[in-house]
Amino acid sequence: MFGEPGGAIALLGGSDTASADSIQYWTGSSWSSPVYYNNNNPFDPSKQDHWLKDEALADDDVIDRDECILVKRSAGQGAASIQVLGEVSGNKQAIVLSEGFNLVGGMSAITETIAESTLGSALTPGSDTASSDTIQSWEGSSWSGPTYFNNNNPFDPGKQDHWLQNDIVVDGTFMLEAGQGYLINALTAKTWVRNSPLEQ
């Protein structure tokens, strides 16, 4: 995904995490150690031109199709284009959500509104964010407000059975974008089953 060792690398390499772009995974409770491409290691040539994590080789670390990652660009670097190549499966895709925070969805091949997605059948609805599963998107410098499916709103029936963010209906404006990851806070463990993009 990010380039094979010794080949063209989409992200900026360096001699350590301070000088290179880095990648982190969500472990369920915290971020992993940064992974970076080492292209300057005169003291240990066996590690030069390889991906490293905690100074160990990470070339073969697997990024699952349901998994999202955090990419940190070094200061002064412009945008980088990262290509994901592969076959789009015709099968349904099951994403296992653990209780608590889950960073998911980075390998979706299509963009759809949250109302068009199958997320409503997977997440627990409620009357507010405290009683519901929630989803948040990364806004560039911080997470969006929690979004949830409201199924109990006797004081404002016009908002019942809709997705709400900051008490505003976002059925058609909260987008699940191709290549974008999302933070889901699940009250209990569950499975989100997504249709293949080929079924759209």
C-alpha cells in the first residue's frame, strides 16, 4: 500500500520518526508505536530502506481491509496521494466492532451517505449520544461531533428516526467516503455487515 522496500515510497522517509512521515494503528484503547520508512541508517544498514516500528522491521505488517490508520505528515510537507490497489470483492463485508472505540472503514471502495449505508442496522440507536453507538469523522485537526441514530425523540418528532450530529439531521450530509476512516464508539460488541460495492 505504501510502497515496497527499496521501491517508490508515497510517504516521506527519514532516519527516525521525528524526520519521517509515520503511520499508527488504533489498538482498541491507544495508538500503536509509529511505523516509518527508514532511508538513512548508516549505523545499521540492515534496517535501511525498510519500514520500522520500535526499531524492528515492519515490512510485513498487515493492514486489514476493515482497518483505518492515522498518517502523520512531517512539518512542511504537502499532501500525499496514497493508492490502494486490489480487487473489489462481490461478497458482503463484515466488520467486527469491539465494545468501546473502533477505528474502521479505510478500504471502502465507494462513497455513500450515512442514510444509504447499512450502518443503521448495525449500531445501537437511542435518544442521545450517551444511550447510542456513535460515529465520528476526522476533520483534519480534530474529530467531528458524535453522530447517532435517534429512535426516541418525543419532544421533536421531526428528528426521530434520523441520524443526528449536534442535534442536526445529517442523513444526507454525513458521508462515508471511500478511503476515509471513522471512529465508532460501540456500547457493546457487534458486527457491521456491508454490501459489496458491486451490489450498489
